[in-house]
Amino acid sequence: MKIKPPFYLLLIILGGILIGFGGKFMRNEYAMILGIVLLMFGIYKTSTSWSKGEDKKEE
């Protein structure tokens, strides 16, 4: 599906924004935790989708 890569990029950007500016909206500790979780989930899903694409090209 073509919507997945932009969605994962959005998660990475949102995670970075929460880490940087989340202290203004909620407690700093919670903002950093939520930002790191979103960032890592987006990076993980992006890297697994890239590896699936490489497997298809090799075959």
C-alpha cells in the first residue's frame, strides 16, 4: 500500500516535534517518552518496509 511510507514519515516527524516542543503542551517527561516511542516505531516500520522491498528486487 502506498500510504504507509508517508504515514511512517509523519510518525517520525511527530516524534521529533514532541521531543523538542512537547514540554510546552504536557509534562516534559511524558512528552519525551511519547516522542521517543513514536520516533522509534516510525523508524522501525520504515526500515522493515525497505528491507521487504529489497527482498522483492532480489527475486
